Amino acid sequence: MTVTVKFWSYFKDHTECAETSLELPPDATLGEAHAAVIAQFPVLGDMQNSTLKAVGVNYQPDEFLLNDDDEISLFPPVQGG
């Protein structure tokens, strides 16, 4: 299956792109997709435990099962003050 991964905030700067596509096996999880992204963009590895992940418009856990053509968004942790 193919999914699109969009990068937001400084993740876009670190990857030097706004989005990428991933080819994943059927029944892949969001966590597996995140691991594939880190393999492609190792610069995001240090932030893997604090990355916010959404599929469509909803935040999802790593165990979430993906479908063909899903759109994943990866966000750095939200900070405020």
C-alpha cells in the first residue's frame, strides 16, 4: 500500500521536504510507518518519542492500522508559553 507522509513545522526544515510517499506492506501500522520515515530521514530519530502522529485529521496511536492512500501528518511536540 502507498501512504503519504506530511511534515509540519521544523520537521519540514529537517527533512528538506513537505511530504513523501511510503510503500508499506498490507496491515502496516502507524508505528511501522513512523519507523520507515526515520529510516529514510534519520535526522528525525532523536525526536521519535515526542513526535505527534495523525492519520487524516485525528491523532492516532502507533498501533493504528493504516489503509492504502492514508495521509499521515508528523508534528513536533507543541510548545507554548
